[in-house]
Amino acid sequence: MTSQERVLLALHHQKPDRVPIDLGGSVVTSIALSTYSAVRQYLGLARRPARILEFVQQIAVVDDDMIERFGIDVVPVLANPPSRSVSIVRGADGGMSFQDDFGATLRQPPGCHYYDWQEFPLPDASLDDLSGMPWPDPADLARYKGLRDAVKSRRAQSDKAFFGMAPCGHDLFNQLFRVRGMENGLMDLVVERDFAEAFLDRLCDTICAAQRMFLSEVGEWLDVHFAADDLAGQNGPLISPSLYRELIKPRQARIISVIREHTRAKICYHTCGAVMPLLDDLVEIGVDVLNPVQVSAAGMDTAELKRRYGKNLCFWGGGCDTQKVLPYGSTEDIRAEVRRRMRDLAPDGGFVFNPVHNIQPNVPPENVVAMFDAALEYGRY
């Protein structure tokens, strides 16, 4: 059975020969650069510079030898970089910073492993300021140049499942925080509604345009396609379900409708946190697959998720808790965790194995190896 066949069976709620495995198939299912290099060394694989899959999170492209070693079934399909060059600036303390397409400043302080948003381009919730801020250009042809031929050629040579990710961002809700700051952004949804709705509408237009451009080039070769917006924290949704349904859900539904028009790929929606109260909404707007299945968050019991949503949602992730078990557990703890998640999520298909979100820099390489070896062992049907 090919990797593509294995993933497609799972995503159609059928049982393949084993549970499919993902590492590096997307920007939320990969591994930190430092951990990736450590795992390669631990396995005795050839030394080579780690390539960056996504710059902000500093995560790695997974090389073919590790794909083979861990039985990985998924590879990413991303747009090209934009034509606008990004200038990385080193601060006096040695930290690195740059500005993103929305004019926000991201910084990687000394000793830290990734970049985070620190300076926001819209200090005031003003419609005039909104019209004057930078925006990514979904029609930037540099993002798509040669993409169709490259993906078509790769499809002819590869048996892997292809995971697509369009450019120009995916988040509506979270992007508001990245231009206003989280506290201001949350307040905007309640007390600056004209501004918040104008921002969300313009961003929705931008995302939809990027989806059309990207999927017109590669949509026919994709097996699964990425959508995202973190809706929840450790203990519950970040805003009330009623406010989500009023402001965010209709615009997400529009984005998913555009994706459906341009590809037959299953839609994998990424939201961290305790998102159980919003899963019916995600199913209603057309989400097929939930990622990362944050098993340590409130109410995210994998057996209950499978019982309630196993016929309507597939689960991509949740294979091992990355907050406590993967970084701090023993290899036996990890094997027991993988066995439990397989028992809960794998029956009758509908499960692609990946830990919860990207593997972080504090994870010992032996734990990573134990996790994927256990996935191969316990994932057989």
C-alpha cells in the first residue's frame, strides 16, 4: 500500500494496513531545528545542515532518509517565498528581528528558539490606520512561479500524500492579535466592532484570493489542505461560542467554501486548545480533519472525541502529549502514551499519527525515536 493510499483511506474513515504517520508534512506537524539535528545524530544518519520549513517557528524540513526511517506518509506543498525580501536585523543584545507582511515586528531574543510578535503595527483601532497599513499581496506571482510544474512532476515520482498550505496567512482571529496585540484584539471584538469587522473582512478577502491562486495551480494534486485559526486556550475557547459564531465562523465558512471550489482535498483545520465546545461548528462549516488534538487541554479526552466525533471528523495529531510526556517522560512512558492514543483514535480509521503540534527543542532524541517506533508497532490494523 502506498503512503497516499494509506492516508486517503484513513481520511475516508476506512482502515488501511496501518495508521498513517506525519512528521514535517505541515508547519504545525514538524520538529524544531535543534531537535531534528539531534535525532539525526542519535540515529547515525548522515550529517547535513537542517533546512528550514517555516522561519518563524524555526522548524525543519524532514529529509528523505528520516522519512524512510520513521515510515512517514506525508510531504508538504507550499507556495514560494514572496517577491518582497525580508531583512533580518541583529539587535544590540544579539537578538534577531524582522517585519512581516502586515508590518508587525517579530523578534527572536538571545537563547530563544523561535520568533514571536512583539511590536504591533496598529496601536489604535482606527479605520484610517487600517487602510494605510501593509498587507500581503495574494496576487504576487513570485509565490506561484513554477509551482504547478514542480508539484505535477513530484506527484508523478512520489507515493506520499501531499499536504497543501496556501500563502498569505490562514488565521482571521489570530491575525487580529498580531496587528493589535492580544489584549487589544480581544477588546476590539466587543467594543470596536466596526474596526474589527472591517479588518476581518479585508483579511478574509486576502485569504480567499490566496487560496484561489494557490489551489488553481496545485489543487488537483493535493490530498489534504490546511486551514487554521487557534480558537482555544488550555481551559476553553478564547472567546464565547456566541461571539465566535457571530464574527469568526461565517468568515471561516467563506474561506472553506473557496477551498472546496478548487480542490477535492480533505480540509485539515488546526486549532490548539480546549476546542470541544466549537467542534460542532467546525463540522458544520465543512472541516474534515482536526489538528493538533491537544490532549492535555480541558475536555480533550481522546476516547470521548472519537466517540462523539469519529464519524464526522478525522484526527491528525494527538498521538503523544508534547507538553509533559514527550519532553519529560521516559521511553516507556512514551510507548504507553502512544499505545493509549492509538487505542482511542485509530479504530475504524480516521486517524493520522503525529504528536501534538511541532516537536519542541527540549525533547530528547531518544524520546522522538521511541514515539515513532511505537507508532509503527501499535498502529497496525
